[in-house]
Amino acid sequence: RYEPTWGSLDARPLPAWFDEAKFGVFIHWGVFSVPSFGSEWFWWYWQKEKREPYVKFMDTNYPPGFSYEDFGPLFTAEFFDPNQWADILKASGAKYVVLTSKHHEGFTLWGSKYSWNWNAVDVGPKRDLVAELAISVRNRTDLHFGLYHSLFEWFNPLFLEDATNAFNTSKFPTSKSLPELYEIVTKYQPEIIWSDGDGNAPDTYWNSTGFLAWLYNDSPVRDTVVTNDRWGAGSICAHGGFYTCNDRYNPGHLLPHKWENCMTIDRSSWGYRRDARLRDYLPIEDLVKQLAETVSCGGNLLMNIGPTHDGRIAVVFEERLRQVGSWLKVNGEAIYGTKPWRAQNDTVTPGVWYTFSPKEGKVNAIFLNWPVSGILELGEPQAKLGETQVKLAGYRELLKWVALGEKGMVIALPQLTPQQMPCQWGWTLQLTDV
């Protein structure tokens, strides 16, 4: 059994499915999806920091005295079709999904007993959004279902009172945050608990180690659940399950501890923004690049979309997810279930990232740029005459190559018309016996 200490909890082995999965989809959805302006931190930027664009947006478009709580009934989700969401998630090639069950605004997407009149069953959609998505994902896909949960709430009076007392009192975690965590684990049995928002309070205030000990020892998901590292000030990148370190974390080199790069398709927001321009969305080339870099360095990629207040996944997000899925259909063997190789990227040709498939003993070289000459030089793999074989994923015939001894090898790529290309945005060479 695990003790409620970091020493004991950190020693728990990460369930194997998480490292094998490599790619997940993050969904930021909540009352912030109603103004859908600027950022999911809308309430804070408008009311607390009083940032000019947010104040101006409210003054121009809403009557005086309109409060953030007044956005609640406008979070309607009338077009929310969890089966359609599940089908898009499946098509993306993702192996897990993480939904914001509650962001820093404190609004719960399920009918929480601990969030009176500020939850999706009582206000707005009048539906249990967490349950609906969980059921659809489990019925229609093989994705692991996970939940994001914010520990603190910006404007909760109990939290603010505890903060005033320098966190020597713990009214808020004992009456709100912890009961909610036990509630979502028991009710929805998520296989990921993605914690966030420590409010600058230490993990002792949140009783994080006590909760995690229960999660690992006695909860219904004790054998399969994974958690991140955001369990209180000082725990990030140091304690918990996998490390997230910071948003959009992509170190570009191998790390000793399992990590995740959580990033957004919309460069500047996690929540939906009605005022986003096309250039604000990362193109598929960038998403494939991030996936290759992240996986080659031992990380998982968690790619975020922000649905609309009425429950739609905007077409641009759907297209990006389906593009990633079509790329993974061809190149998935270089991603799923792989381990980092001895080299993460090539020393001679930039834009080449390596992974290793242990079962087949294959080295995968993902190259992001097709060379004009049709010749690809790789400085890292050392080929053996008569033994090494080189394949292009999605292409039937073996490729010709020349060994350069210690200096690697040169590979002749097939001359293909655009129609014959196995995919469009990055390709995989599978090398055996190097």
C-alpha cells in the first residue's frame, strides 16, 4: 500500500498504457466558452486584472451590472452530440482524452453536490456533460477517458478566506475541492486525473498526498489511473505521476522521467475564441512536427481544442484532428508503443527525429522535409551490408541505400508523384538491423 507521502507515491510505477498511448486530446470547455473572447481566463482578466480589451468588450456588448455568473445560463450546449465528439476523437488517432470537468471559474460540467447552482445540470445545458462524453467515448472508441480538475477557484469566498489566512485554514479544500475529486473518481472512474491550479498553496493545504494515496490504494481506478504533477506549489516537475512542468513544454532532449507536452491548436488560448484568425491556428505541419519531437524525446503529446458554448467542435479543430489521424494511419508504428532511441534527432540532416519499436527491433526515422535531390543523408544509424533494410512507411518496395561507415548512411527515396505519396506532412523510414 502507498503511504500519503511523496516518497511513497512517487515510487508507484506509471501504468504502462500511458507511455504506449503517446497522443491524447485535451478539451477546454466551460462557462468561459460563452464570452469566448481572449482566453479561458476571461473572468480573471476582466474582473481582477481589469485588462483593457476585456473591460471594453464587456462595456460594449453587455448591459451594466452584467456579471460573469450571468454567462452561466447562456452556456447552452444545444448542439452537443457526444457520439459525434467521440467519432472525431477516434478519427484523430488519439488514445486518450482529457475534459475540463471544472476550470478555475469553479463551474462543474457534472451535477456536483458540492457546487450548488454553479454546475451544468442546474444551470445552462441542464445536462451531465461529463457522463455523456464518458459514455460515448467508452461505447464508441478505445480511448482512455480522463478528467482535468482545477484545485483552486479564483473567486470562491472560502478559498479567498483561506488565502487571507496564509493557507493555515483549509475550509475550501475540505468542503469543495477534495469532495469533488472523490466524487468524479467514484462516479466516472477516469483513468487520468489531470490536476491544475494550486493557487500558490502548498500540497499540504490541498491534502494532495492523502487523496493520491486513496486513489492508488482504494479507488475504483487504482490499477490503471495516471496523474500529473500539479498537486500544489512546488510539486510541479517534482512529484506525482507524469511531469508536465509547464504548458507547451517541449524540451527537445531526452528526460529521465515520463513527461507530457500539453499544447493548443489555437496558439493563444485553451478555450474557444470567436475572434481567432486562421493564422492563430497551428497548421498540420506544425502539429506533426510537435508530435515527432515530443515522442522521440520520450514525451506524450496532449493536443487541445476548445468547443463552443453551444457544444460544437469548430470545423477547423475537427479538420486538424482528422489530419493528425490520417498521418497516424500511415506512420503510427513510429509513434504508438515506441521507446526513445539512443539518438533523438539526426546530427547531419535537420528535421529528422528517431523512435525505436522494441517488438520489431526497428529504428524509425521521421523526416519532416522531403529532400529536393531525392537523397536523404542520415548521420546516426550505422548500416550493415547485406543485413540492413530500409522501408518507407506506406510504400511497398524496399529502398536502396549506401553505408558511410561511422558517418551513417545515404538513402535513395522513391520518385513519387504527389498522388503516390503515402502522406503529405512528414514521412517515416523504418530501418531494420542498424
